[in-house]
Amino acid sequence: MLDIRWMRENRQALAEAMVKLNDQEAPWELALTLDERRRELLQRGEKLREERNSGSRQIGALFRDKRTEEAGALKERMSEIGAEIAQIDERLRAVETEFRDAMMRIPNPPEPDVPVAPDEEGNVVLSQWGELPQFDFTPQAHWDLGPQLDIIDFERGVAASGSRFYFLKGAGARLQRVLSNWFLDVHINEHGYTELYPPMMVRGHAMEGTGNLPKFGDNLYRDAEEDYWFIPTAEVSVTNLHRDEILEPGVLPLYYVASTPCFRREKMSAGQDVRGIKRVHQFQKVEMVKFVEPSTGRDELESLTQAAEVLLQRLELPYRRVAIATGDLSFVASIKYDLEVWAAGCREWLEVSSCSLFRDFQARRANIRYRPRDGARPEFVYTLNGSGLALPRVIIALLENNQRADGSVLLPEVLQPFLGGGTEISRPGGAAA
């Protein structure tokens, strides 16, 4: 949510931001109109309350002076004022509801250095690490390789739960568990994060706090009877950890990390995207979340992104950092870097991490503040989040990039100590990790 005072004073900048974001439906003009109406009603109501309070005092004095006729007339006027105040309060409640809804639908303006383009075609590759793997045979995609290795079972996943579900089994399930634990250990031991085990279901207000509601409700899973929403990422639960709190001086920055399943309704993708485990309704992800002082926001974004990059480098997976253009930014991000890993079988770059700075956009929605110093007035924190990393696509890259002609997969050296010294995943009947 934006600062309404900033919106009042920066109408032109706000209009330009919405053009950059290619969001012509954002109700920012409606919000400002409703804000004016709301303030007019508040001022009118306050003026009438002052008149009523003054009149009430006068009525008592008039009765004491036995000026009963004047007192009666003034008392009747006070009743009229009371009825008018009630009408204003009712109109104010309706306007405030409409105002809040409009404010909740306005996206976060981009940082000045975000590439300006109407869609993802304007995303800019900032850097690339590692050499793309070369083969003397035609590499297979994971949707063929996984079943041959007997580590991914698509047919039984579909039989149990429908399309875009799957079973990881044997070495596949173990690989995901090892990766998740290793990601957590690196972030905790080397990057200073505190591990959380957060709720996987939250109330609607938690989804609003991170910007998932009201705009993206159709992409979320919900238990309507209990008003529980299944998290699309641990960011939702973890960001709401400090909801409605004022953090004391010296507490920031706060770094949290969590490994959770994530639930999303992948309705829009089609074609090759529906094959394999690239776009599924449930997947495992390690998520990093930061609460920081505003002055450090951009530096914290860089360190957040580097924390995810370290993992890819140690896994020896070629990847690139991509600056997301204005028209492709998420609703809540003011700037975002995607880390895309190369998958040799699919022959495409797959996003395995999105690292975003939200400024105070989420903090205003979730009412998360801090005191810069003792006795200082509370201010809104800045929040950030990034994947560190998303498991299905990392597994895709590991399988496809490290496959060998005999169908086996060589495992990265950094993981081998966690796999009992295993060095490869082989087809049934061969050595397995």
C-alpha cells in the first residue's frame, strides 16, 4: 500500500509510474478522489460535533436561566445535527471501505533504474555465470530422464491428484530433501538467517499484507469455510510474523529463512510449460525474508541476491541474473532480479529465484514499524524476499545438465557428503545415490 500523503503530493509521478508498469486499470485516481471525499466528510462531521457539543452546553445554561423556549428550539436543532452526523458517519464508512479497496489495488511504483518496457521482452540480462554444458549425445528432458531413473512418477501423481502433480521417489525424494536442508544450512550458518517453521495456511489478512489479496485471489487455494489460504510462498507467513508490531531500536535488520511447500493455481501456462515439474500446483521452496531500515534497502537486495547465487555457483549450475522490466514486475516489487538457471534438456532458462525489494509497500499493509532510536516516532520498515532456492527447477537443471550417455546423472561434489558419499543416480539395477 502506498502513502496517501505521497500520492496527494506526487500525482504526476504516480501517473508516470502506472504507465511504466503498463497498468492502466490501477485505481489510483479513484483512490485520490475518494480520499478527498473522505476528508470532506471527516471535516464536516467534526464541525457538526463541535456545534453539537457547544449547543449541549448552551442548552443547560438556558434551562438554568429558565429560557425554556430557546432551550427547546436549540435541543431540537441538536437532534437534527445528531441525525446529520449519523448520516455522515454512514457515508464515511462506505467511502472508507471503497477507499481502502482502491488503495489495495494500486501497485508499487518502480525504482528509477528499473528497465522500462511493457512486458518481459524488456527484461535485461545483467550477468551470466558458468559455461553451458556440452554433450556428444542429445540430452534428454527431465520428463523423460526422471521416469527412466525411477525417481519421478508422473502417471501415479496424476492418478492421485490430477494434472501437474507428481511423486518424487527414492533418490529423487532424497535429492530434494538434501538440497532443501543444505540451502537452509548455508543461509543460516553463512548468511546470518534465522530458520522458521511457519504456518502453511493463513488468514485472508495475511495474504493482504503481502499483496497477494485482493488482486491475485484466483491464483490461490483456499478453504472457504474456515477462511484459510494455502501459502503460495513462505514469504506470506514469514512477513506477517511481525504484523502490527513496533520493532525497538537496534533490532533491525532481521533475516528469516524457511523451507515450505508452496501452493499455486497454475492456470495460465500451456504448451511445453505443462510438461514435467516446471509449473506445478505444489512444490518445495526455501525462502529468505528480510526486515530492514529504509536507508539500507538496495544494499540488502544485493546481498539477498548474492546469497541465492552462491548456491547455484556451488552446485556448478550455469545461471544468469536478469533485471525485470517495469511491465513484468510483480504487483508488490519496486525492483526485482530473477536468477535463471540453464536446463540442457528443456533447452531453456528457468527461473529458480526472484529477489525483490518492496520498500514499505508490504509494511504499510501489515502495519510493521520500527523505532530508529529511543523515543523516536515509529516508521515503516522495508521488506525484501527472495527464493533460496526453488527446488523443482533446481532438480531439473541438476538432472538435465549432469546427465551422461548411459542415462545416469552425476551429482555435484558439494552434495555428495550429504548423500552418503553417492556420486550418481543410475537407472534401476545400477548404483544409486
